[in-house]
Amino acid sequence: MPLNELAAPERVVGEREVRRAMGKRLLRKVFVALDSDPKVIAGLVETAAETGVEVEEAESKLKLGRACAIDRPAAAAGLLKS
């Protein structure tokens, strides 16, 4: 689980932002926190599968938020295509 990829400036953080970026097909990888609401995770994973985006799991929202350099938990994050 290399969350260090999220140190890149080309990222979006938060479930809503990830959904928007996936809808526009701007993401190459999505990270979801396992301690998030299962409905949220299931929806994101399903959308990622439909759009061909790789999904990686993070063990907690807090760790995902820290990997994104924000001081709050994050349910999801995504890396933008170059």
C-alpha cells in the first residue's frame, strides 16, 4: 500500500472530488479508506471498475488524509492522469 504516491500535487481528496474527477475520466488511480462507510466505498469501487481506474485500499481515513497532507480524515483520494 504505497500511500506515498499521494504526495504528488496532481491529486484530488475527498469522496465528492474523486467522484467528479472519475466522471470526467481524469483519474488513473483511486485510494479508498477501509474504515469508511461501506456504501461510499462500494459506489466508488464500482465506478472505478466501470471507468477502468485502478483501486487501492488504505487501512484508515486518518492515514489516507495524512498521506494527502491534510489535517483531517479522508474517505477517498485520487491521482490525476499526467
